[in-house]
Amino acid sequence: MQVTVDVKGETTHEVDLPEPTYADLLAAVDLSPHEVSVLVDGRPVPEDQPVESSEVTVLRLIKGG
């Protein structure tokens, strides 16, 4: 399945994986589920869910103190 992964504020990647989960997409673009949220149509999705959309948005989480 070919998926466009838009990392907001950074780059857009085209990823082609057979039957990926959202965690698989993150690994393909060198990101950890612990540092980002994956959104489909503006709504967060669990990283262990199978990908059902051809476009996803990735937002980096902000840490601070």
C-alpha cells in the first residue's frame, strides 16, 4: 500500500509497504510513536491499527519543563 506521510513543519514522504500499521509507517520515516501523534482526517489513530488511508499527518509532540 502506498501512503503519503506528511510530517507537519518538516517533509512529506511516500511510503510503500504491504499491509502496514501506523507504527510501520513511522518506522519507515525514522520516527518513534513516543515522539509523535498520527492523524487521519484530523483525528488521532492508534499506532497498532492497520493503515486504511492513503494520506496521514504526523505531528511531533512537544516536551518541556
